[in-house]
Amino acid sequence: MQAATVRRPSVAGYFYPAGRGELTAALDQLAPAHANGQQAMGLVLPHGSLRQAGKVLLSSVASIAVPDRCVLVGPSHVQTHQRWSLLRNGSYDTPLGEAPIDEVLAQSLLEQCPFLEEDRYGQAGEHSAEVPLVALQHRRRQTVSIVPVIASQDDREEARSLGKALAVAHASRPFLLVASVDCAQFVTQEAARRQAQAVASALERLDPDELAAVWNAEKIQPCGAAALECLIAFAQTKGATRTRLLAIGTSADEGGDPCSATGYAGVAIH
């Protein structure tokens, strides 16, 4: 077992302001003035910068009642040898404070999923859990404990196994499952919005094969396919009955390149 450590912010000052006051002000500006959060079991959130993905990110989080425990599953953007990495102890630090790792839940997942590996190095420079975490911390205004899981590949069977293991763990230790996903990449602004909408629509049936068919038919390159597969398996096992589109947008809407845009969607699962 690795020694407990504080995982320092990797994209503060780049994806979002590094100072607590400046970050809080930026998040306040992006968040809706009046939020009426509903209970949810799962949530799809983007992991782009606040400048480009912030409106979708904050609008989506404002629509949800954030509990005191969250599991964040996202893709790897850094070189790592681990197919799946998980932090078992310690904490994630952001300018808004430390988010402690839920050690009991992390250990349970390690025991149920042999492909998961305890690895702090694979998460050191990764932003796919860090960016959504900042929004969750801001929404809750209190400490939120987490289990961050990073996938460096898109193995569908392993993703589904993780989702089912999370469903088992949820029965005795409830949490909000967050799939950190950018729904479309490297396409025009129009295509990014259309593809993000297509992904959100496919999620309505909570059918992984239908989602894969949409990816293939639309030639969509999501960043976080394994996280979505995991979320669907979790929702199916837990008996989810509906999804809710919370927000949709593109990086080009906020000044990004309209010829190489990223599509974002916020989706709640109930």
C-alpha cells in the first residue's frame, strides 16, 4: 500500500484560477444565480477549462444536490503504465481546500476489481477528476470526500465491471458517480454541438450498445468513453429510470477554435 499523500493541483492557473478568491469569483460568475438541486445517482460532466467548459460544468452541477461523497471516473491525458489508476488514501488538494479520499470505498473497489491499481503517479498531472471536483466543491460549500479513478484505455468489459462493483458498494456507502467526459473532439463547432447532443440522447436509454452505435455512426471521438460505459453499467444495476439533459455547449461557443471544437454536455441520471 502506498503512503498517504496530498495530491497537489495540476492545472490550477491553467484550466482555472490558482487563487482561492479569484477561483471562487470565477465560479460564482459561471454558476446560475438560483439553483434548485435534485438528488441524482449519476452525473456526466465535462473536464475542459473553465473558460471553455465552465458554463456547461457549473450549470450542470447547480442542478444537482451534491452529497458528501463522490466517485469520479475520467480518462487519462498523461502517460501512465496503469490501465486503471485509483488513489486509496490521502487527499486531492485544490484552491478550495482538500478533498479526502474515502479509504473504505477505495479499498472495496480494489478488492472487487482486480484490474484497478493503486497509483498516485498516474493521477499526478491529470485534470479529468480535478476540474469537476472544483465545481463540486464550490456547489457543496463543504468538504466532499472522493474516490478518483482514471482510465488510460477504453476496455468496455472492465468499465462495465467497475460500474457493477460501484453499484454494489453504493448500497452500503452511497455516493454520486461522476463520469468526466468531453463528448466530442476535433470537429467543427456545429458538429461538436450535434455530436454532444447525440451522446446525451443515446444516454436516455442507458444502453451501452446503442451509445457505441451512435459513436460509430456519427464518427464521434469522446474523451472518456470508459467513464460513460462505467456510468451506464452502474445506472442499469441500480435500476435508474430516467436521465435529464442539464446543459450543452462547445468550446467554440466561448471563443475556442470553431474549426477544431470540443462538445460538452451535462447529464443527470436518476
